[in-house]
Amino acid sequence: MRGAFSILFLVTCLHTAVHATSYKPDPGPYDVLVVQKLSIEMTGRDHPLQVRIAYPDGEGSFPLVVLSHGGGCAHGSYSVLSDHWASHGYVVIAPTHKDSVSEGFSFEKVDPREMEGVIHSRIQDLSSVLDHLDVMAGAVPGLVDKLDREHIVAAGHSMGGAAALTATGLVLENPFTKEKLHSSEDRYNVLLLLSEVGNNPALPDEPWQYITIPNFIYTGTDDYGSESRGNTRIPFQYKVLNSIPETPSPTHYLWVDGVDHYLGGLWCRSDVSGPPDQDGLEILRGTTTVFLDAYTKGNAEAIYFLSTDDMRDLTHGRATLRLK
């Protein structure tokens, strides 16, 4: 009996240790250096691409995350997440797309049929960022030798998720013309989707099933896609967790009770009804960092954590993290 108790005690200690070192909702060990706005001249673009860069103040080579913002969002409006990743040892580059409010864009003034051009420019931006890494490193001396170009993550929120999906292998279809839109990009090897993107009429059902690299999907009960298939907004149907077929690569689903599309105004838009969902943000910070550590750094404890269902206990039942 004493031996069985000892084994149980050791397993419990292992679980506790994994939680303490893998789940990371708090800031990491690195101070974060930020370039708020760097202008990159790019061929074929009518004006420079503005990027925000957050990176660790420390020695080493760090995986790269390219973060695509949601439709209409302002430049730098995801610092609550990108700077957290940087504090845990990631370089995060956030381009400002043509459909940003910071670029004067307004959805009320654009014809829906023009959105293919907007999406196409987003996809180009995600490749152009990787094409111009040397230019950025030259402009920001602190980036020299910090970029791990073997581990590159495409991340995106909402409409940015659709762009990240396309940059990692998904073919889009214009719902009006039925023309296909795709990318030949092959440098991204991890995908991180921040909010459900499957209700957009340009996307196939359950689009992540077409992706062949490790991917992470975050959503919740009060989330929604940018458009429904009837071209009107509808509540997100979170039954997606039980309806996805087997995928060819690891797919991790984070579902959070009560979370909405903008975390109560913490990112993308500050004019939405609150209150700010700080608890939801901490859950997202902690779990996405685990995912990044697992698939860009090969962290064994992070890989183990992703195989458990411990998020329910850690969040008092609010969040579920599942492996498909």
C-alpha cells in the first residue's frame, strides 16, 4: 500500500511540475524589446508595409511568429499577446494589412466583391514578411542572429486566421466568382488560429482539416466568424469540437466558456461592450505558449501537457483543450 501511495504521489508531483513549467499565463523570463512601426518598401505594393516587431532581450536564436490581425483592426492592437510570446522567447512580427483602420480602411465603404483583392494582399504580406527578414534585421540591429528561420509560425485572428490558413496550404474560393485563391508559400511549419474562421463564405467547411502542419484553434461560446454562409453574422456554433474529421496533423482545440471575438475589447477593437476578459486572455496566453513551445522548441513537458485534459482543472472548468 505504501508503494502504491508513493507512485501516486510521484505522478501527482510530475503533473504539478509540468503545470508549473509548461502552462505559462504569466510573463516569461525575457525583457521585451519593441519596434512599434517599421516601414518596409516592397515591390508591387503601392505603399510600404508597416510592421510591429516584439523580440526578447537576450542571447539566442528564437522561433518566429508572424501575426496577422483581424479585419479592420488597428496597428499594434495585439500587443497583449505578441509581447507575452516575446517574453517567452519568440520574435513576433505583426504586419499591418491594407484593411487596417490604421490604413484608413472601412468595411462600410468597401464592396464585398472587392474583398478578394484585400485577402490576396494579406496573403502576399505574409510571404513578403519572410522575404524581407534580412531587411528588418538590418534596420533593427537587435534582431541580428535572433531569427530561427527553421521554425516559423503563421498566426492570425479572425480574418487574419483565413490569411494564415491560406499561407499554410488552404485554397480559398471567391463566393461570387468561384475563382480559386491560393498561395505557393511553404516556409511556415506551424499554424495558430486565434478565433473561429469557419463561418466565412470564402472558406470550405471546417477548413483546418486541409492543413498538414501542427495547428491550434482557439474559440468559445460567444465567438463568431466574420460572416455566415448567408452573408450575415451568426453566433459561433461551438459543436465544431465534436464534428471535425480526423486530420493529417496534430490539431489542438482550445474552447473557452464565455469568451467573445474581441476578449471584451482587449484586442483589435476597444469599442465593443465589455468587460475586458482578462481571465480569458490569461488562458489564451498560457495555452498558446505551451503549443508554441511544443512545436517550435520540441519541449517535452509542453508536448505532454497538450496530451492531457488538465485545462478544465486549471481554469475551474472554463476551458477545455483537446487533441484531435
